[in-house]
Amino acid sequence: MLEKSFNPAEAEKRLYEAWESSGVFKPRAAKPTDTKADNYSIVIPPPNVTGSLHMGHALNNTLQDILVRFNRMRGKAVLWQPGTDHAGIATQMVVERKMAAEGGPQRKDMSREDFEARVWEWKAESGGNITQQLRRLGASCDWSREKFTLGDPTNPDDKMVEAVTKVFVEMYEQGLIYRDKRLVNWDPKFQTAISDLEVETKTVDGHYWHLRYPLADGVTYEHPITDEDGKVTGHETRGYIVVATSRPETMLGDTGVAVHPDDERYAGLVGKEVILPIVNRRIPIISDDYADPEKGSGAVKITPAHDFNDYDVGKRAGHTPINLLDESAHVLALEIIPEEYHGKSVKEARKMVVAAFDAAGLLQETEDLKIEQPVGDRSGVVIEPMLTDQWFVDAKTLAVDAIEAVDNGKTKFVPANWKKTYDNWMHDIQPWCISRQLWWGHQVPVWYGPKKIGSESKMLPALNNSMMFCCHSEDELKEAAAQYYSELTDRIVKIEIYTLDKLNKKIVGHEAGGADRDAAFPMYEFSGDELIISLYRDPDVLDTWFSSGLWPFSTLGWPENTEELERFYPGSVLVTAFDIIFFWVARMMMQGIHFMGEVPFKDVYIHALVLDEKGQKMSKSKGNVVNPLELIDTYGADALRFTMAAMAAQGRNVRLSTQRIEGYRNFGTKLWNAARFAEMNGCVSQADFDPSSCTQSVNQWIVSEAVTTVKDVTKFIEDYRFDAAADAAYKFAWGTYCDWYLELIKPIMGGEDGAAKTETQAATAWALDQILKLLHPFMPFITEELWANTAPSRDSKLIITAWPDLGDELINVDAADDINWLVRLISAIRSVRSEMNVPPSKKAPLLMLADALDPRLSKFADNLERMARVDGVEAASEAPKGALQTVVDGVGFAIPLEGLIDMDAEKARLSKEIAKVNAEIEKIDKKLGNEAFMAKAPEKVVSLQNERRAAFSAELEQLSEALANLA
RNA sequence: GCGCGAUUAGCUCAGCGGUAGAGCACUACAUUGACAUUGUAGGGGUCACUGGUUCAAUCCCAGUAUCGCGCACCA
């Protein structure tokens, strides 16, 4: 016996554990008949291991689970590959914060190895949160295959690290990864480089300072004076040139002033020099297209080491960039900079520079402006362009195939308009900076050693000119190094590999760190007959997205040629939000195509962001974050999932409202009660029930409706129309099955006809089964629970029950017509009764205004009596005085309820109806009277209009008669 | 500056070249009959604006307005 209601809190846990332990989340075994199309796979967008489930995850994973459960039921071998992302910066930050709170030794006090151990420890404690939360949502991932982007050090079979190393080494050898000294975005808080994508721009209040740079050697020129309209009204003699900047402190590192080659104002100054105030350096005035005569004064200061555009200008002009700042964005103690600036922060230095210009009478103007400031997406601090040695991926080259794959449809975006976003970015892609100055991540598999061997032992530093060995392992490294150095010496070569921790940054190449390198490390030493070579590993780790980009194949065991790789690559679809198209989707495309020779997934379904009820992005600072776990506690996972699906219309954001979740929770209850009704009436699923064998119209009708619904829901899910699929299933379950079918069968259930009752019991159970199957991908828990309890003898779980496949031959058009007519008739009677305020308790016979009674009326008399509250059906030539009247399909009906009806109100109601119908007829007549319409509109449209015309005029006739009757 | 999207009922949103839809909210009625986490009925829309294409436009095209988003630039 079913309980009075469904208890999600109790059932969800029990059902999930039963599923997971029974192994149904694993892909079914391969069959000899399987083709590639019989396999279905999705890789989960790996949530940060530090994360906890937010609404974005809830939406993302609900949609994936719907696809996964749907395809599993359709008999495919389904793999939903789960796992988490090591999330370099985020995780290192979380652990460091925790260590700071605990007050023990901090990262900088520890060795790299100890810190890494500490993070692993943290992961063991807290890293499983998010995966537990995904289970609560009902995600049917194959947890036995769970992966971590940083690998599993305790499992020798885990290939995640090997995959990353192999990719790096091969790309290095192919020239697709290279080390370069370039300007990168530097995060002074985390003291690491970050990629372009990790930089956000924020609008803040700022200033433009217009600074005068005095011309050297007493040079002057005539500067045009303009009026408001830009007309030149005169000239003044200037011994200086004006530059404007929002970052005056960078002038300490200026290497020149640029003007446009066509700018007549400054034409005479090109080649001359200015004396850079404060530092008293002479720097040249150069001509460069970059200078825009329309902006500011037309002259622009050039600081190659701290501005991306200036860097290019400086390069063209052959200037040597001057690095001003250290890792934490404080001014370096350089000889060319006055001492009082040393060690000052950017902000302090700015104040000092402005004050100095002001004092020297060189501050022409201070302008208040909104300026766009680059900030780190994780740290929130101002990002400084810094000139450092970093590792880069040649994304431009990789992008070529990735663009083509989408162009020729190997990978399709859904909705399709995201292709444009992808294309725009891919076509303008910049080198991808992949090195991070962190400890938590995949360490760059490159070791440095001396390039040449001199006659004396040599100590660090000399790494800028060092030999790089990029190798899969230390064994391979030793071999490669031994070979290299043997060719340089007659001595016995001995290779020593050092791991560096605390001193990492000082040793390898980050010049932003300044010159204080530790010289205590040998590069090579002579010892008797031996040459001892010291090799040091690059301390940097790789951008997290570098390893996430391999996720579609690394999780399947690559570089081993595994069975899973064969079966499940490429993935069927990737489901993700648009905000990581660049971060992740683009990188997976590039790396997947390059290493697997095939796109990583066939479809990319891009879903919306989840916003709050007001359409605001959820954020902790706004305090409008809704925790999906709390919603699951309150309403159950099924309600949350159904809401997510129902709101996931393509191309829209999802505004979450608890009201809506409540509504879908009610839907679950409705379903539960329908099942209880079925149970009470002895409707038990019959294994051998044949829906085509039904003889009762109502059963034939529900079968026909089920056929249509199954077809719709199936098509909608295939097309990623989750909202439409949910809607179709919802309408069938509630609107068709509960509201009409269950009501219509009540007379049979309480009737005498045993055969009809037996058939109807089986049909009711069958239709409920179809509903449970259709709803299972959306509401897995309640449907599985009902599946088990409505037919206890069933041995298989719903989750692996075949998706319904009903043929059109099951559609019975006559039965459907009859029942649909009955539904219209009942609705019409209910409507007039309600409008005329007839109490439900008042009953009267239903009179059909015709010579003979429509046989359907007597056939469905029981239904009419019960649902339309009439008392028998009869034919009558005309409506008696004071009867309630209505028209269905051009036939008039009357219910004699004299005395209960306000005749004036009835007259008004009928007149209103007549007016409505008249208006329609008029519209149609206008169309039919239009020659152009008759000549050019398709025949189908014309005949449809004629049919409508006939129906309306029959209705009009009946209504007019009814009105006349009242008079 | 480039690009994308939106504008339909009070709210949140579907939809479609020919007949305007849902959920919620609202109003009235029903009071326990599977279900009050309910049932029945009802009111409510110049489909942002202006042109164009078409026999026919809420839908297609162009433009305008407003809102939102992404990218780039920013001396």
C-alpha cells in the first residue's frame, strides 16, 4: 500500500544508494552488435574540488542527468564520467587561508613538498563534498570512474599526470609550447601570471593626469591653440610636450614619447628628446602609428614593461623595457630611480609622482574620468602587466582545426548562435600563458641545466642561457642530459637532479623578482674525473585549464589505448554554461582535435545562467544566493530538477522562483495520488497487456494520447528542448491523465461490466507506467518509488527500463474524436453552469436539440451525469423556456433549470457569445472575399477558412435560436 | 567600437506566416469522494515602435527605442 504521500527525505537517499550499489550507473556491457551510435557519453564539467553545489551546478547536472537517464533507458551504453578539478589558484587560496586561520606555519615557511602534502590532506577531508551533493541531486554518474584533474597519487593505474606530461612534452617538441619573455597579466596578490581570460575589467573613478615633459637641448615648437570647435586660432611656443596618463607612476620607466607620423603638430619634434622629469633621463620622441592624434594631446608616453600597447611600440622602436615593479607591485630598487621611490606601492608612487610634477610646475591638468581597471577574477586586485619569462601555447595554430571542426559541423553548438561567439574569439586568439607561479598543480616537466661547459665550476645564476630538457620522466631526463653533456666533455658525466622549494622563485627566471638571486647552487662542478651536472626543474605549474582541456580523453585512460576511449570518445554532448566557452570548451576542442585527431564531443549544449527571482546574478556579496541543497531539503530533488528542466528554455537566463518549485513539488504529489487512486481501484501493471487490444473508447483514447506524448517528449529531449519536453510530460500526466482520464473511468470502475473493468484497470496501470517512464529522467526518485510500489512483482528498476516506443498504429482516431468531443461538451456545460451561477447540486436532464439523440450521448451518459452534473440525456426539438443553453460543434444543448437562471444575465451572455462569433465570421468573410487571397493562398488555407466559416455560422445559428428562445 | 540576445497577460516566460498560450498571481464557486500540495469556472494581451516583403506579419527583413550580456579599446 502506498503511503499517503511521498517522503523525499527518506526515499531519495535509499533509492540513490540502491541505484549506485547495483551498478546501474556504469555503462552496460558492450554487445557484439553495438555500433558507435549505441554508445552515449558525457563528461561532467568537473566542479572545483573546493566547491559546493550552487544553482549553476544544479541546472547543469540536472540537464546532463536527463540526457543520461533518457539514453540509458533507450538501451544505449551510457557513460557519465564524473570528477573534480584541482583548481590551482582557488584551492591553494582556500588551504592557505585555512592555514592562516589556524595560525600554524604558513606556506612560505614550508617546503613545496610539505605544502602539497597539506593540500592533499585537505582534499581527503573536504574534497568529496561536491560529489556527495551531486548524488543528492540524483546525478547518475559512474562514480567508480571518478577522476581528479591532478590525478590520484595512490593509484598507480591513474594516468591523469601522465596525460598532462605527454601533452606538454609533445607540444613542446612540436613547437606548440614555448618559453618566452613577454608581457603577461600579473596578479600581485597571488604573485603569479594569469591568462587573459582570468582578467576582468572594472570601471572605477580615476583621473587622467596631463604631464609636461620638457624638451631637451632647449628645443621649442609652435603648438596650435584651438577653440571649442577644434578650429586653430593661434599658436604658442612650447618647450615641453604634453602626455596624458591614468598611470603617472609608470613614467619612471618610460623609454620614449610617441607621436603619429602624420601629426603635423609634432612633425618637427620626431628624433628630438625630452628630459624625463624626476629620473632625469633623456628619452626620444618617436613616430609610431599607435599614437592617435585625436586622443589626448596626440602624444603618448611609452612604458614598454607595463603596458601591452607600449610594449609593441617599444619593440618596434628598439627600446629596452624597464621593469619597474616587483612581484607584489612595489617599485624596484633600481639605480635609475630616486631612492625615495624604492619599495613604494603603485599607489604611493603615483601620489609622489603627481606631487613632484605639480611642484615642478609640470602638471598641466588633472581630469576626473571613469577608467577601466583590470582586476584578477580570483584575487580582485589590480592586475599589472609584467615582463616575465612564461610558458605559452601557440593557440593560433591549434585554433585552425578547432574552427574548421565547428564550421563543417563535426561539433555543433546548441543553440547555434554560440558558434559566432566561439568563432570571434578563436579567430582573434592570443598566445595562451599556461605557467603559474603556484605550487598546487601539474609542475612543468622541464629541467634546466648549463648550456655550455667552461673550464671552471660554475654557479647560478646563468639560467637565462640555460639548456632546457623537456622530458616525460626523470629517467628520460637523465638519459637525455647524459647524452648532451657527454658530447661536451671527456669526463665522466654525473647527473644530479635537484628539487627546489623555498628558493624556487629566486632561481628560475622571474625577473620581476629582481636581481637577488641565490648563487649558492652549482650548475656544474668538476670533481676528479667527473663532471657533476646539476639540473633544476622549472618550479611553475600549469594553468588548471591546461589539464581540464584534456578531460574528454584523459578521463578515459589516455594515453593508454583503453576500451573506454574506443567506446566513449568523442563524447555525445558537452553540457555547459556560456561563461566557460573560452576557458574550457575552446581548449578542449583544440587539445582534443590535436591529440585524438577527432573532436571531443559532437554537440555542445549551452545553457543559461541561473539568476535570482529579480534576474540578478547570484553572488555572496549581494546575499541573494539560493542554496540548492536547502531547496532539495524543502521540496525534494525531483521538484528542483523538474523546475530546472521546465525553465531551461534555449537562449534565456533562468530566473529561479521558489513558487515555481513549489508548483512542481505539487505535481509530484498529484502523481503520487493518481497512483494511489490506481492502487485503490486494483489497477496493477500487467506484463502482457496489449494497448491495441482495448475496446473501451476511453482506454483507446488514453493510449492514443500516450502515443503522441511519447513521441513529443522523445523528440524534445533529442533536440535539447528540455522545457518543452517537461511541459509535454506534465500536461499529459496532469491535464490528460489525472484531470480527464481518471475521472472518465470512474463509472467503469464502479460499474457492473467486469470485462470493461478488467481492461480499464490494466489500461490505467499501463498509462501510469508510461507516465513514470516519461517522467523518470526529470523526476527520478518519485517515479522509481512508484514503479516499485505500484507493481511489486516487477523485478527491474525503472532506471533501466526501456523507454516507451509506441507506434502510430496504436492511435485510434475515432475513439480520440469521441472523447475529445465529450471533453468539449462537458467543458461547455460546466462553463455555462458556472457562469450562470448554477449550484453544482442542482441537476437536470441534458437536452440535445435535435430530432434524434446522438448515440454518443447515451454511450457517455454516465460520464456526463458525473462530470457535467446532468440528470440523464434526451433529445428535444427545442429548448424549454428558461433553460440553460450552449452550443458544441454547431449542435445546441439545453439544460432546463427554470427559475435558477437570471434571464437577463443569460441574454447578456448569449449576446456576448454571438458578438464574438460574428466578429470571427466577419474576419473570415473579409478574407474569403479577397480575390488576392483566393488566388494566391494555398488551397489548404482556403478550405480551412471555409470550414471555420461553416462551424462558426452553425454556432451562430444555434446561439441566435437560443437567444430567441429566451424572448 | 564589434558582436550576441531580449521586448507577448499583473509577474516569469513559451510559441507561431493564417485561430494568442502556460505556470504563478487574481476573482467566483465547490469542502474532503486519489489528491486543499485539491477541483471547476472566469477575467486579463494594439505580441515595444516605424517602415518593408507577403494574399496574409506577433512571427520574416530593415530601421528606431529601451534593457541585458560578451569582446575589444581607453593617452
